[in-house]
Amino acid sequence: MEPSLQNKIETLINLYNSGRMAETEQSCMKLLKIHPQSVIIYNVLGAVLLGQNKLPEAVKAFNKAIQLKPDFAEAYNNRGNALKNLGQLEAALVSYNKAIEYKPNDAQVFSNRGNVLGQLGQPEAAVQSHKKAISIQPGYAEAYFNLGNALKVLGRFDEAFTALQTASQLKPGNAQIKENLINDLNCYLPETGTRGAYVKAQVDLTSVTPNMSEGCCIENVMVQQLYSQCQGVLNSHGINNKNYSATQIWRGAANQGHDCDQHLFVFETCNIIPEYCFSCYKVQAEPETVVGLFKLLLVFDSLDLPDDNSRKCMVEIRPGISGTYKGLIYCRKLAEAKEISSVLETIAGKKIPEKIPILVKRGCSEFQLAFSEYNQMGSNGQLTMTYNEAWRKQEKNAHKKYISPMNLKVGHTYNHSGFTLRDALIMNNWLDYAVANGDISYRKIIQSC
């Protein structure tokens, strides 16, 4: 490579590494007019386009680099990433295999390949690919993380948790790894392997018992005691909220077939509401204070519903969505939602001194931002908007493009009652939210802690 071209490429790579994608793309295009045979510039251009989610264009750039240099392993790997993001999983696998053919000791390629194998429904092959990545690079935290997710799909939860704990030890500040560990403990307690601080805290939290008696009102002191017990466990194991931002505490059966991630993908991709979501309803309770939210959580924790409906208490952090504190119970029929609404009104009226408004709504709040009529009620008490048949083809195509995340909670359910490490950390996030929003009722919870 001529010295002047090498200097230009070094400048280009520095520009790319600075995150200035648009400038890097422009520089690539200018340089290619002068150096149309530079495989490195085509590879950088592909990486820039991939970073901007211009996926078809990225594939073309990587293809050009490969055409100019058929053994260019890095371009094969990058093309695999672009194809994976396009949902072309088989083609991505072929590209990763080509990268391995020309560079058989690249740990990153084996881990990328493992992720695609998992998405193709080959979890055992995925496990082997991630293990190969680790054998090449023993300190590769991402490979341990991906291995843990692949093992979960196979139901090998103890091994999965051990892999995730190793990933966390290698990258203790990684928020995604921490979140996975905590979320998994919300559903499953490993029986074997090293028991780190998270597992020990989870065990201790199983003994947290709110001081409530049948039929009694939930007083502020009960909330104080609950929070104090949970905070005491966190403190004793040196666990804090750093890098953990979840704000929703779940109860009841997990998912119940809703597959909300896939439906939101359809909505965000096509700006249409999936047909399924027209029969999804929710009972929404809206406490005025964070103290009321804690009390609603105690109600949800012991709420006995025939179908054990998924339910959650949360603070509202989504941009553009109204409200602050919410409790939601998900239902499959309007009649079921109305019945549960009546049950909740009765129980909350007896248990919670502060009156909490309760109403029935349909589906996700994001839908109503795009379609104001989505939750409009007719004079007959029925919701008026129906599914638009013109959307069906778009929805069908979007479902085909959806890639299910590999981190599936196979065989998992949200805990039906009792408190977990995830719950305890989220309680702190609720209080931080209250402070930030000027809700001084938080003092009633922490004053004795």
C-alpha cells in the first residue's frame, strides 16, 4: 500500500472510531473515487453503513470488498452481521463460515456465528460455537454472555447462570450482563455452581415477609418495613442500583402468549397495529404517589386471579406517554378486563386507604399516540376502532422479518408472590423517580431506614 493511501486510511479509521458516521461515509465515497480498488475503504464504508442501519447498502460494500479480496475474513464477518440484521440468517451463517475458513482463530466470528445458529433454532450448535470462541479467547466476556443465553434455550439453567456470572466478573460494569443475571434470578435460582452476591441476596430475599393480615388496610408502616427488609439485604451483600435501570415489577404468569416484542416490532416497522392487539385489554390502576404504588404492589403480590393474568407495577418513563405511577393487568377479552377491574376496585378499596382510579383500556399506550381512536369508546360501551384489513399483508411480511431474541425465558414464569433481587433494585428506582418528580411521599417509605 502506498504511504499516502495508508495515511488516508488511518485518518479514515480514526474518523470512524470517533463515531462521526456521516462524515466517515462522505470521506469513504470521496476516497473511492481516487482509490476504487481499496478493499479496506470498502470495508470501512460497509461498517459505517451498518452502523447507520443502511443494511442493503452495507452488504453491497462488503460484497465489493470480498470481490476485490476473496479471502478477506473481516469483510465476511461484517457482511454476516449486516445479513443477520436484515433477517437473512442462512446467508449470514454462510458468511460467518467463510470468515472462519480464512481466519479460523477469530473468537468474535465464532461468537457471532453462535448467535445466528441460535436464532436458526440450533441451540446445541450455538453452544459449541460460543465455547470455541471462549477456547480461542478465554477472557471474552461477550462469548460467555452469549453462551449463557444459548444454554438457557436448552434448559441448562445452572450452566447458563455460571456462564453469565463469568461474563459479569470479566466485565463488572456491563449493564446488559448485570440485567440478565438479575432478571434470570427473578425466575430461577441455580442449584449448583458458585453462589455470588446476587444469588446470596436472592436467597435472603425469599425470607422477606410484609407484615400484613387478612382483610387489613395496608398502612405506611407496612411499606416502610417491606422496603427496609429489602434494602437491608442489598446492603449486606454490597449490591447497588448502578447500571440497573428497570422500572417494572411483574407478577403472575409470564407473557401468556402475548409476544409483545414481536407486535411492537410490527408497529414500529410498519406504523400499523397488529390484529392480535385489538383483542388485548388491560386494567389500569393509577396511584397518585409512590407510596400508593408500593401498596398496589402488595395487592398485586397476593392477588388471586383464575388465569393468573400477567400484571405489573411501574413508573412511566416512556416519552410522550401520560401518567406517572401505574399498575396494569393484561387480559384477552373485554369482558375479562371488566370483571377483573371490578375485583380490583373491591380489593383496593379495602386494602389501600388512598383512592386509586381504575379503568379498562386496550393494548399498548404507544398505539394510541399514533392512532387516537384506538381507545375511543362508543355509546354502546364497546371500543370502536377495528383492525384495518389493508394492513394484513404488511403485518404478515413484518412478522417474517422479526428475529426473536435468543434470551428466551424458556420454562420461566415471573414469580407469583414473594420478593426478588430484581424487585428490591426496582424499588430504589421508583424512589429515585419520585424524588426527581417532586413526590415527597417517598419520605414516608425511607424515614425509618
